[in-house]
Amino acid sequence: MIKKYAVIIGIIISSLLLLVSSLKYPGGSQYNKFANGFDWKHNYICNLFDEFAVNGDVNASRYWAIAGTFFFCVSFVFFFVHFSNKLVSKNASNVIKYCGVSAMIASFLIVTPYHNAMIVLSSTLALISMFYITYYIIKSDLKYFKLLSIICLLISYFCNYIYYTKHYLEFLPIVQKMALGITVVWMVLLEYFTGNEDFENI
């Protein structure tokens, strides 16, 4: 029972912890160092992980954010493992499973001082896994999931484009949260509304 609903339970717990974290964030962002609280338009999610907030105060949000990130990553680990088991192709299944799980381990380590390196590693591995999933969704008869998968993949690529090129950097905090939100919706829908039968002939 718990295993069946592990993904959605983990996402709910993660969302609540990150919400509490955002409410406890002292203040400061790339836009305004002296702003009060967490600004969803201008703050990065990673601001919640730092020992000190951008305004210099001790960051009371840190441990809440770390706990939220842990549950978020665990939820995605369950998803990647469950989805990989729906595929007939062992090679594709292994790519999705091992790239996905490795990406989530690296994603959790983003909360450490190795933040930048872990972003590169986690985003690369996650995009590989997402690309494989999207490929199999497109080859299936899941027509509504095809559009959602393409949108999810494109906004994730766009988020990475901004991060690495620094173009449109002022939009990154918003795009980051949009990509995260759409990816969570995509993941939950694929987890609970697709089955082995959708991919048995692929």
C-alpha cells in the first residue's frame, strides 16, 4: 500500500516542507539583497539551502529545505524505478532507471558545497532519462502524454540553456519553478495513469 503511493506521498511531504522553508527564509535575492522573505519571482530554490540568506542573516529555512529535497528526490527515485519496469526493452529500462536514480542522488547533493558540480551531473543524467521516457511515450498510444512530455522536456532544456549560457538569467528563478512544477505533474501522471500494457508492443 505504502509502496504504491510512495511517489505522491513523497511529493506532498516535500511540497509542505519546502513551503515551510520558503516561509522561514529571512530575505534577500539576486534582484534585491535587502528584500524581506522568499520572493518566488526572484529567489532561486537553492537560496533556501545556504547557511546564510542573501541578506546575510542566518538561514532558518535551510534544514526544512534539505528535508524537502530529500523527500522530493526519493519520490523521483521510486518513479524512475517503477517506470523503467513498465518497458519491455531491458537496455532502455536500465538507462531510465540508473540515470534517473543517479540524477536524484546528485540532486540531493545540490544542498552541499558541491552545488554547482551536482547541478551539472544531475541535470545531465535527468535529461537523458527524461529523453528516453519521452521517446517511449511518443511511440505509444498515449496521445495526451505525448504533448505533456514534449513540453516538459523542452522547458527543462530551456532552463538548462539559461543556466549554462546566462542568457535571460533574470527569468531563471521563474523558469526554474515552472520546469519543476511541470515535471512533477508529468511524473505523477505517468506514475499513476500508465501501465505495462501501454508499452508492451514497443
